[in-house]
Amino acid sequence: MDASSAPQPINERDMVERAQHDPQAFPPLYRLYLPRVYGYIAYRVGNKQDAEDLTAEVFMKVVQALPSFEYRGDGAFAAWIFRIAHNQIAVHYRQQQTRVIDSSLDDLPEIRSKSPSPDQSLQQKERFARLRQIITTLSPRRQEIVTLRFFGELKNKEIAVVLGIDERTVASHLSRAIEDLGRRYDYEKEEQAL
Amino acid sequence: MSDNFSENGAHSNPSNAEEERLLNEIERALQARNSPVHQPSQVPVLNELVNTVPQVDPTFKNVLEARLIDALIQAQPPHQPETSQEIADMESITQFKQQDYDRPYTVKPRSQRLQLAFVAGLLATLIGVSMMLAFSQMPGDDPPPAAGIGAGEQEQDDVEIAQEVVTATPTITASWTFTPTEPVNVTPTPSATLTFTPTQNLADLATIPIPAGYRVTTLNLNDVTVNTDIRGMRRIIIEYVTNDQTISISTQAIIVGEVEGQADVILVAMPMQDFENGEDFLQNQTNIQLTPADSFQPTEAELNAMLEEFELPADWVFTTIPVTQIIGSRSLNGAQAVIEAQIGLSRDERRSLTISRENYFNPYIPRTNPLFLGDGDDFDLYIGVLLPQEDARLLEVMIDGGYQVSITSADMDQLPEGTVAVNVPAPSLVFDDVLAIGDRVDILAALSFVDADEEFQELVPVNTSDASNQWLVPLPDTAETTEGTPQLVIQQIISDAIVLQVSDSITLAVSAEDATILNYLIDANIPLALVHSD
């Protein structure tokens, strides 16, 4: 492929600035971030309905504030949108403090897969539930970092901005969280095998 | 929590090499997720993390996208003139507005109470403008003289009213809400979003955004019966006489709505440049014809010029097809044409032909304005399509054999799987609450049933005098029958329909079977109610 026909990298700054003035330019930005925001929120709240409601609220806040958003370097938009999501989840948890949620498999989000059969779909939901259960054994901060990294697909630097901590601290938390998760995951596998 | 690691991230016994290795492994696992050749990580939990990613529901995705774009459109600041031409237009409008004060075109005698509520709407709220003007004229007032004729006291009253209403600056963005059952008099405002409420049940539902460069005014129509069905893009031909010459202006305008109770006065938004002779045509208009803009056909030269933009394969042809239904909420530019038809001898044989966007050519739809809603029957809408010859022949068979052609606008092209879209005219509906896109609703219908004798398929008691009587239900409300007394039954007919679009009609996503029932109910003018599903 020659240079002229090579796909041009998407300039997020251009996308954001176009969307600020032209509503029809917003969908590419939305489609870029929706799966990431939804994935992050789904793991944080654990059920499909709440995840969709919160995702809708996050994006509604994004479009309301978009005209006044100032782009301040690479990753600024991602950090901004996930900061909104992070805050929405915090509000959600405050409101849900007294509510006991007992989700059935039907209430869980679908898992990304190529044309899964109904059986496979259920198995994937069970995997989601187990994985989420393990993640919730981490401290709240590490839960945030793991979900932002793996489902929000944020870089450590962006996570640092979202959580207001140092990038190096994020990296340390992340590696320790994976170690902890790995131990627990292996332990549960062994338990199941017995 | 790890024993050698505090929550602020400080290590008591750091193992940087191990941490670095793990961070690299995380990075590799995340990159592998998007790679066509998936190399599993040696850390099992990482494989689990990168392969158990929640999937966004496509219906949720589409519905939310539509809502967000609507919200963005609402949040757009009013258009500010930028080019010299736009600035000149704006200046001419400002001057023209001043002339309005002297000669308001209040053209309709009014004997009824007249009210206008000017409510700053959502956009006005966003830009910090909040105002409400209301005025009323008591019943029994003498009718004012026609526009531009004389300057009597009554007209002076109208001038004062007009001056009150036109206090908005030329760039203000606001919402007008019209009291549905009262006649209103509207003075021009350069750029506005008009919220027209055809019935109280539809408050806040039917919004027609007025694009930048358009200006709202009222027009007198002669010998034209106006109803809300004409709202949307229309080609208007306005004739007026000046210096003994009849001058005709042909303009593409958006009919915003009728002035309720005054069938010959409508609200329109027109391109600003068509106001250049505004004083003349508003004061001296003698004849206005409404022509569906959609039936505007390009000249052969224009058509050829448009076709030259496409590089047609050798076996492809250009043809036009009539459209019976439009399913859309904003723009038909880039819309999807879907043609379904029953052809052949077998009733079960059903063919559908979807014309992809790339091959959809719409010279008969104004490209410059995205506002277009309604039923194609009202518009005589034709679309032009580019097709392989084989598909064109199939299309011809379909058209000859009874067909339905619908155009689905670009933002609504992904219906939930297994559903079809049905447009339900809003005036025949009642709602339990304000509907929003994505809502799930049940449909209730009020039907008059009569008892029927199953064996003889006849009404009970049997009416031997008229053999044509059938046992079909429902009976119309006005039916007079000597047979068994019709019973009005309210029944849930359809459950769990999804609201796709809310405007002066409601578009619902329902199963194909439910669509058949729904179309029957609509055709039979059966009163319907939409209630939110539990």
C-alpha cells in the first residue's frame, strides 16, 4: 500500500471540534466511545439496565457540555468523558446504597462475541458474573483502574487524569491488581476442578 | 489488599522488574484483543479480562444516538451571519422588520378571543433567555382591515401588538408554542425553532427546527384548504402585482403549520433571500399556490448534470419510483430506500429489494433541506434510483403488482431485528404520557363488536333482509343496526412496540404480523391509545 492510499489516522481533536459545531459530526465520536464507556460502566454496575441508563446519562451530559469543552492535548477527551462516567457511577452508588440487587443472568449484559449460540451466550454471561465477582474483591480504587484499563480502554496516563492521581501510581496499582486477580482466578479454577 | 502496597501507590518493597513485566503483558494482551491473530497471554486472568467485554445492545445504541443528535441540534447556538451575503440579508431583514411595524400584515378578521403565548423554550433557556409574552383581544372586536390597506385605529392596535412581539433581536433563538384551539397572529422572527402543538396530547412532541437562513412569517392562501398534513417542505409560488405587472416568486418553503381556525393563513419559513421583495409580496400577494416540493422535477439538463456525478456501470439504468411511506426523523439525504412487494401468483411469495445508499439517487427530493416527514401519498413523492437492469425489471414487476415503497432515513436504518416500522398518524392517538424515542408501548384499540352466529356467519339475530351483511367486525361507530347491540370493547391489540420516531406521526417498530393489524386499524380509523409497557 502506498502512502497516498494508506488510511489516515483519525484525529480525535478534529472529530471533537467538528462535533462541537455540527451535530451530524458527532456520531463517529459517539461510536468510538460508546462501547468503551458502556463496557466500563457495565462492569462497575453489573447489570444491563443500569449500565444502559447510566451510559445514556453520561452521553447526554457529554453533548450538553460539548460546546464548552476545551481540547487540552492527547487523551483529554477520553479523560473528560470517563471522568463524567466515573462521577455518574459514584452518584449511582450513593443512590443505590439501600438497594439490594440480585441480578439474574437475564439481567446481565451480553458479551462481545461472533454469533454466539444461546448456550454460549449464557456461558459468557456466567463468565462475566464470575470475573466481576473477582474484580469486586479488589479495593475500590483498583476496581476503577482495572475496569478503566480493560473495558474503558484508557491508557495509564488517561486513567491518572480521570482519578486525579499520578500515572506511576496507576501503573503500580494496575500491576498489583492483576497479581491479586490472577491469584484469585487461579484459586477458583482449582476449586472448580476439584 | 496487597500486604506490601499501600493505597496511595507507595511501595514498601518494590519489585520494579516484575511490575514492568506485568505491565508489558497487560499491554500485549490488550493489543492482541484487536489483532486478527490472537496470541493468548501467559497470564490466564488477562485472557479472561480481554475476552469478556460487554456488548452494547444495537437498539440501545441507535436510539441513544438519535437522542443525542437531537440534543446537540437543540443546543446549537443561533446562526450568526458570516459571509457578506448573509450579513446583507440580515440587514435587509432588519430594515424590513422596521417596515413591519408600520404595516403589519394582520390579514384575517378576527372575532374570537385571540391569544398568543410566546414561551421561551429549551434553547432560549440554554442561552439565558426566558420570556413570556401573552396578549389577548377580547371577543367582539371589530375586524381589522386587510394588510396594508388603511391605517385605522384597529390596525393601530395591531401595530402595537406586533411591536410587542417583535422585541426579539434578529438573532434570538426561541420556541413558539401555539395554543392549539385558538387563532394566533405571528409576527416574523428571523431565526427560530418553532414548536407546533397540534393537540394538547402532543405537547412538546412535534418540533420543526427552522434551519439557519430561513425566516418565519405568515402567508395568506387563496382557495387552498390547509390542514396540518401539509406541514413540511413545499414549493410555494407566490404571485403579486406591482406596477401593473404580475410577478411570480417560486420558493421552497417549510410549512410550519396552519394558524388554527384560519384555514387560509399559514406559518411558513422561507429562505431569507426570498424576502428581498418582501414588502411587495406580503402586502400585495394575490395568489399563492402550494405545490409539493417533492414533485418538483429537474429539467432534463439538470437531471443529466446530476447523473454525470455518478459513474454508472454499463448495465445500470436510472429510473424513478413512487414512494408510499417515509420513515424518518431528520434527513433523507443518504437515506435507504426499501421496496417490498408481493409479486407472482403465490400470496406467500414475498420479495424485497433494498436499494443501497450508494445506488439511491434522489433528484426529486430537495437536497438542501433535511426537513421532510409524512406520508408519501400526500406528497406525490418520487425518488430516483440507480439500479442494475435486472433489478430495474424486478422493480417494474413490483410496481405493476402492488407494492410498498418506503424510504428510511439515514438515522433510522437499523430497525430491531424482526421488526418493521409503521407510521401511525398522531391525531388518531392518545397517550398515557409523553412519548420518547425508544419507549416501549402497548397499543389499545376501541372496537365495536357484535355477536355473530358462527354456523351461519351472520349477525345475531339473523337479518334475512340483507344478505350482504357480514360478521366482520368492527362496526363503525355510526352504524345503525337492528341486529345485536354493538359492544364497545377496549382491547390491547399489540404489545411491546418500540417508538422509533415522534413527530406529527409516531413511527413504531413492530413485528410484521403486528404491522398488518396496525395498518388495518389505521385504515379503519380505529381510535388507538398508546400506553407505556410495564
